[in-house]
Amino acid sequence: DCPKKCNSNGDCVNGLCKCFPGYQGTDCSQVDCYDPGCSGHGVCVTGVCRCDRGWSGALCADRDSTCFTDCAGHGTYDVTSEKCICEAGWGGSDCSAAQCRPMCHPGHGVCVNGACRCEDGWTGDACHVRQCHPRCEEHGSCSDGVCLCDVGWNGDICTFRELWFKTYLYLPAGCPNDCSGHGNCVRDGDGGWYCACRSGWKSDACDVQVVVLCTNMKDDDLDTLRDCQDPDCCSHPSCTRTSQCRGGLDPSHEASRIRIRNPLPTTAPFHQRASFLVN
């Protein structure tokens, strides 16, 4: 027989008490939890399940969302690891920190409230694009840190304008178009540069061929001057005694050496601007 007939809290099987749920002991006299493992989410203490955080109920089988963090509305709380599983674009222990997408380029920026704050000289969503000087956009466009100038402008940041007579205000990097392969780039005494053209070529970039036909009544070099009107023809026998050839130097050659350092503003009176150009 089983002791005390298992206190009516179990069945006697071959002299041993097989306790009903909620009881334990050799005679089934001790109170136990109906599920001694408390559904895997707690421990049994004197017949009562003490549930882990996030679980409730007599057997700790019910999830208790009031005990969970809401992960700032950007994630789901994992009761097993007791951590927030954040959605894409969010981070931190409670998923409250906005992350940058794409990630900021290392060394070029930092993520602040979901946006990359770029270091000086860098731009773009991920701080991956080199910036140009702000003035580049006035007369050019920026391509990975290099300023590409519009037609008629030159210089590292496209601030040097080409005048109507094709002479640059200032060319710190050298001569226009490297003298087109028809001359040598020479530095003048004022710190500027000009092209010394080889025989047969002229203009500030040595890209205009000197007129060699002086009796065809055509403007061969497209400078609006024909035959003996063009200083290029002064060496031709038919032009040596003309008034044009006795007048002096080829103005286009002289213009190619001009370097204007401080041009008058466009608001200056007309007579001042006209005098400035003539001088």
C-alpha cells in the first residue's frame, strides 16, 4: 500500500504514489504547480509559478506586453534575449536612434539624427562627393572636386572671364590651350603668361594661321581684314607701301599680351570704361 493512500491527491501504483497535477511528495501531500516548469517562463515556488518579466498567468504562459519596452515604436522586443530587435534605419538599445542610410563615408562625416553631417570639403547623402569652391557654380559645374568651366571662363574655380578680344584677365596656370601646339608659353614681367607664336601662327592661343594669300580679296584668317588691310600681309611686296603697313604693329598681336589685373566695375561711367579699354 502507498503511504496515507497518497492523501487522495494521487494514485497508488505498485506501492508508489503517482501525484495529481498540483501535488508532489512521496505521499502527494505537498502543493506543487500544475506545470512545474511554468511553461518555461518562470519557476515554481510552493505551488505557485513566479513568472519571468514579460510573462503572466498561473502557468506563465501569457505574454504581458505591459512589461515590455515598446522599442520606441521602431522595433520588437525579444523576450528570450530581453533585447529590442530594431527595424532597418534604427538602432540603440531601445531602437530610438535614427541611423543613416547609406552609411556615412568613414572619415568624411558622422551620422546625426539620421542624416550625415559632412566634414568640410565633402557633400552628398553619404559624404562621399568632393566639393568644389563655392564660386565654381557661378560659371561652371563641379565634378568630384574639379571645377569644369563654362565656355568663355577659365581658372581653377572658373572666375577668370575671356574678354571680347579673346584675352584672359589672368591665367595663373599658364597659357590658353597651351598655345595650341604652335608656340611657347612665356612668362611676362608682371607674373602673367602669354604665347610666343611660331612663324605662321598668331592670336593669344596661337590657333589662327597667318594670312599667306594677300591678293585674293578674301578674309583668310577671319579677322575682318582683307589682303593689304591685314598686317599679316605687310611683308608681301604688293602691300609694303600701304598706309596700313606703315602704321605700326598688328593690334591682335599686342592684345594677346595684355593682362588686365583690376578691370573697372560694370557700374563705372561709360567714359571711364571706354578710356580704360583704349589705354
